[in-house]
Amino acid sequence: MPTLGKYCSGTLYGSLSKMEKDGLICFLREEEKQKIYHITDLGHQALDLELRRIERLYQNIREVHGHEKHEEGI
């Protein structure tokens, strides 16, 4: 099975298939052995939620790291 970076193409295609079944993306067309997908409205909503979750996680890490530096006197 060919690899795409450090991922097997089967892993990538499995993820794409699941996202399509979940309604997050939809298949548009195939060009030169490449499948072209479109992100759906539901996919945009899920992406926005995930981005906000990651931003909160990042802020929490920064706060904890800042408190640790303050407690160490740095």
C-alpha cells in the first residue's frame, strides 16, 4: 500500500470515507486519479467547534505553564 507522508493511503481513505458517511464532506469528482471533496455546512460547523476546542486547550496549557513559571520565580 502506498504511503502518504507517514500515513498509509488506507488510513487516509478510511478517514475520508467516515467523514463522508458522517456528512462532513461530500465527493465532487475525480481528476487524474485524485478524488475532490467539498466540506459541507455540517463539516464547517464541526471544524469550527474543533478549532475552538483546540484554542481552549492551548489557552489552558499556557495558563498552567504561566502559573508554573510564576511559582518557580521565573
